[in-house]
Amino acid sequence: MTIHIKPKKLNEAVATSFRMGGEFVLKQFAEGGLKTHDAQELYSYSQHEKFNWPNAKVTFNGEETQIDILQSGATLLQEAVTAKKNKKCPTSLKMKDIMSYLDENVIGQTKAKRDCVRLVKHHIELNFGKTVNGVKLRKKNALIHGPSGCGKTEIWRRLSEITGIPVIIVDASSLSPTGYKGKNTDELARDIWLRCGKDIEKAGSVILVLDEWDKIGGNDPDSTVRRFRQSLINDLLTFIEGGLVPFKENQISPDTHYLDTHNITVVAMGAFEGIEGLFSQQGSIGYGAERLTTETPDRNSIADKIDFKALSHWGFNMQILGRFPIRSYVLELTEDELIRIQLDVPNSIYYQWQELFARLDNNVELSITKPAIEQIAKNAIANKTGARELDAQYHELLCNVYDDAEFDENIKSVKVVKRSESFDIETSNHINTIDGIFTTVEEA
């Protein structure tokens, strides 16, 4: 049989055929018996029955190609499995490979990604590299500032994926100094050790991300709070500078373990919300005139101007800030970047919702039009919570229709369209994917 496929739809056609039941799909099209309104029946059958996979001739851009759908699908699956099994040793990773992986999974934030890649490469050499000239490397720490929901933690999650290095992300504001009730640094050391399978050597080579770092600055008007936070920072210096942190597995354990933090890279991160207000231009006109303050600048426009002097307003002294030689920042996400986060990132919130609908017994197909995707991005910008807002937007938009689709097995597809500044959700008892791929089908 020969199938005519619209330009640029080849991969989608193969994937759809492989997913929906190869020979049955192609045979029905070849015989002219499959119409759009029959798609839901086809989909249901293909999910519950086993069919033989065909070799199909595909006419693509005027050229006829022989495709073994079974082999193509199986090969793609095997490549994914093999890649996971043969994960590279960290020292064999090049910075360009790490950066390429970040570019695929984190939209925008070029400066922050480059700075973090350099830091993780140094961490790899520090912990796993072989000396050439007998020179011992010392660890470097980083401080990254920028708005919430714009990629700070996501960068480090992805770096852990590509390198295999454990990245321990801790909310710094949840910690307490020694002598106070709460999670102390010795408990932090124990948690790192447990996360590493009680492997003390592995625990000593992790990357520790202290999120919400700005929340433990000593700028609170309450002197008691200031002393509390300063004591906490002093305790954390053992991690930041390097040293031995004693800890026990539990309160009744007789054995004391020691976590060597000399090779643990520490990354402090915080939003430092409102810091742009420090850059408002102040001045006065005429003798005795009232001081004037201009409009607060856009955060992105002053991101590269935020220095130690600005950060010190949060109560961090220069001695503490100086222990973070690598300083970087993330920017507020643009509308275009928020659109790309939905459409271009593997396992994006859009594709996760598509997966959830597809897992229903009626294998529902979810589609969202481009104008609707754009409106979701606009809403996220308006709420000023970055990419995190996308999750909230999708939940609010789709949770009810998801429930409906679970209860009503006649629903086979869900489509979200934009209406003015709101959304309409259309449900149907047929699937539109096939109609969008194939044009005509004829016997070979």
C-alpha cells in the first residue's frame, strides 16, 4: 500500500501508526474505510488488540520510501534504553554536551546556564578528575539571584540528570542554627549521607543548593531574628568553606560519622525580591526641594548591575558574599520563552497533560491551539510567578474536563481554543490526529 503524507508530517505519521496499531491503521486507510468519525473506534480497537506491523510505502515530498513501522518504533525505544544504560562517566562529559542538554530542557537563561555548566565542570574535575601537574584544585561556590519560577532550580535538576551527580536542594529558610529547635546542619549532613545510600565518600562529592538564601539574610528589624540568622550562616560556613560536620544516624546511635565538605560545591540561590528598587534614580530640583524618585526599573534591565553592595542590603556581610566567587542571575521569562517552555521542552506541562488524558481508558487526545498557548503565557506573565504559573494555569483549565473524560468514555478528544481573553473547551467523540496527518490513501 502507498500512503500520501503531508510535508513535514513523516515522523508524526510513523509515530501515530506505531502507537495506534500499525497494520490495522494502514489497512483501513488503504481500503478507504476509515473516516474521521471512525477514529475513536479504531483507537479503541488498537489499544486492546494486537495487530501485525506492516512494511508500508510512504510517498513523502514526491519520493516513495519503504518504512518498517515496527522496526522504526522498536529502534527508537532501544536507543532510549541503551542511552540510559550507557550513561557517560562525568569526566568524559564536555561542557558543550552539558550545555546542549540544558538548551534542550531549559529555555532562555543563557548566562546562568553557562555559569552553572562551568561550575559543574569544575566540580567534576575536583572530585573525579586526574591530576596532571600535581596541582590540587579547590572548590568554588556560586550565588545565583533572580525571580522565582524562572529556572534557577530547574537548571540544577537538569545538571544532575546529565551528569549523574547528586544535587541536594534544600530550603535554607527551613534550617535552624545549633541550639535551636529545627533542622540543624548536623541533620543536613545526615540527610545528605542518607540520600547517597549511606556512602560517605559519595556524600562528600555532592552539589548542595541552598534555595531561598535571601530569606536568611540579617536585615530583619528584630534583633533576635538577626542573631538567629547570623548563627545559622555561621553554622553553614562549614559547608561553604569546607570542613568536617559530625552527625549521628539517629538520636540513639552510638556511632558518630563525619561528613567532609571540602569537595561539596555550594550554590546559594534567592529571588531577592524588590532589589530593583535600589536602582531607582534619586535626586532633587532647587534649594529645599523635595527628593524625587523615578519609576522602579525593570528587573531584567538591572540584573547585571546587582553587585555585593546591593546584596548586602539583605544583611549579608562582604566576608560571607566573598565566599561565592561565581555570581550569576536568571532573568524574568518573556512571553515567547513561556510559549517555548510549553511546546519545545520534553515532558513540559502541556505534554504531561496530554499523557494524563491518553492514559484514560478511552485514550483521550488533548490539543491546545497556538492562540490558547499564547494566552496561557500572557496569564503567567501577569501573575509574575514565572514558569510555575503554567502548572497552575493548566490545572485550572483542564482538571474539570479531565474528570468529565474519565466519567464519559464517549469523549475521545479535547480541544482548548482561545475566545477573547478566555478559553473554550471542546469535546468530541472522534480523534483529529489522523485527519491532520494523512491526505489521501490508495492501494499500491
